Amino acid sequence: MTAHPDPRLVQRYAAAGTDLDSTTVWSIESHLETCASCRALLAPALPPEPTALLERVERVVADRIAVGPGPAASRWAVVGRFGIVRALLPWLATIAGVLGVAVLSELVYPDAPSLTLLVAPVVPLLPVAVAWSRGADPAWEIVASTPRAGLRMLLHRTLLVLAAVVPLLAVAGTVSRHNVVLWLLPCLAFTAGSLALGGLIGVVRAAAGLAAGWTAVVVVPSLVAGRLPALLEQASWPVWLAVTVALSVMALLRARDYEYGRLTSRN
């Protein structure tokens, strides 16, 4: 929201009006974060009971801060504030190990199907699921209920995952001498697919389902037959590009599926 909301909307928001839809509430809250003049309209509209409670909580918190210990100095303090980062580290280490085994197998068995290309599409799925899993993030309930949560935060966390996974894939692809599009586009396509389906069935279920489906339909038959499927040959990259774009657009169009209330029951 770039324009100022109608003052009557701000008053209805302050009175916890149940007639406001979630999109309007999100827009008002996002605007109030950066607009002091609209926040000035909010305070007089608050009922007296919540105002008194907030003032009492403010005094108690201020008193506790004044007498409490100061923050501990540590170079890991910044990383420690983000529990989701710590939750992702074991998965990233596992991915590095899997890719290492895949590259080693290609060097030892050059005539066998490329494990690097077979696992590249599903490599980012589990970290993406962890990035928006209520079980992995100790602050999930708080984070998910903020105005900036939803698809926007999920995209931020997905970019964090890709920023860590893509370099690992790049190293594996370079050592194995594979064309970059043969591992990058499937990786992005499955990532976009987990986001597109995540709003409907939950990100964790979507990622697990896609990984299991790819393993059963492509990975296992390829290893048994001793050759890569046509989906991973050089001529297949336009198909992967089209699928990636289509799934990315679908995820953006279904942004409302990532509202807090729906995500709570699915993740």
C-alpha cells in the first residue's frame, strides 16, 4: 500500500473489526510500519483496555531491561538469532555429502547414468521444506503471523536455500563436466513446483511428494536400465525452462494460499 489508508479503515482495524479481510489487514499493517502519521491515528482509536495493558507491559519490560544482564558478545550472535539457519545446516551438509558421492561414482563408473543429473532436481526440496517447517523453526508461530510473512518470506528463505545449494551443484557439475542447464533448470523447476503446490497441500508435503515421485519414476528406472532418461538429455532444456516459468507464475498467482491461517493447518 503506497497511499494512506482511509482513516475509517484504520479505526476499524484498531477496533479489531472482523469485517476486514486478511489482505486489507496486511496492507494496513505494512503501511503502519513506515508511516508515523497513520500510526498517530491508530492510538486514539484503540479501546481503553488494550491501551492500559500495553502501557503496563511497556513499563514492566523497561524495568526488566534496566536491571537485567546485557547481551552476550559473540561473533556467532547474529547467526544465533536465526534458528532456521541452524536448522538448515545439517541438510546442506547432507546435500554436500550426497553430491560428493554422486561425483565420485561418476569418476569410478563413467559408463553408468550420471547420479549428479539424477539427484539435481530434488537436491533443494528438503531444505526448502525445512525453511518453512513449523517443526524446524522455533519461532515459526511468531514469524508466520507477522505482516511480512507468507509467500514473501517463503521466497526469501527459498533464495537462501538456492544460494547455498546452487554453488554445490555448480562444483559437482563442473567436476562431472555437465552442461549447466542440465542440472540448473531441473533444480529450479522442482523448487518452483514445491512452492506452487505448497499453498495447496503444505510445503513439506509438496517437497516430499515431488522427491518421492522423481525417485520412483526417474531415478530408480534409470539406474536399473543403465541410461539417463530423455528428460535429462541436452535437447530437453527448453521443456525444463517452460516448466520452470509456468510453475513460478503459478506460485505467484496463488500467493494468498500462503496466508497465516492456511499455512498453520498445512505445515
